[in-house]
Amino acid sequence: MERENDVNPVSKKSEKVYEPTPVVRDDHAEGLLARTIEQQTAKLPSDFFLWCSLGSMGLSLYLELTDRPRGSRFIGMWAPSLLIMGIYDKLIKLEGSR
């Protein structure tokens, strides 16, 4: 018995075709810019934003240890934003865009 969640990345059979989610009302549809951004970020691996966030934390720590507190705080503030972008990207991949 084959489940829908079983995915073999090498197999053509497991390749998922993304179709636009039906829009209940036209005023709920995404604009051209949002759809373009979502299509481009969907090409990135799911862990891209996680690794970027961890990288910003590491760079922030390095800058703090080398007595550059302003740069450290500036770079350190990127981590939550990157994680939120990763969550948004994952939701778009799972639920689709409207």
C-alpha cells in the first residue's frame, strides 16, 4: 500500500506538480509580486532559511567576541526574520498559494 507522503526524490513518479489553489473570492487572490516571490523561494531547499539563520547567529557571536557589539546586534537581529521567512516558505510549499 503506497501512501501519499512516500517520496523518492529520484523517481519521476514522486514528482509533485503544483497547481494553483482555487480562490474563493477574487479579492483574496495574491498579487503578481507575491506570486513571483513565492514561486522563486519555492525553488530553495526547505532548510535554506534555517542555515542562514544559524549563520547569522554564528556571525553575531563572532562579532561580539571580537568587540564589535553594534555589528553583532545588527546581524543577530536577522535570525528571527530568517526563521519566519522559512516558516512562510514552508507553508506556501505545503498549502499552496492562492
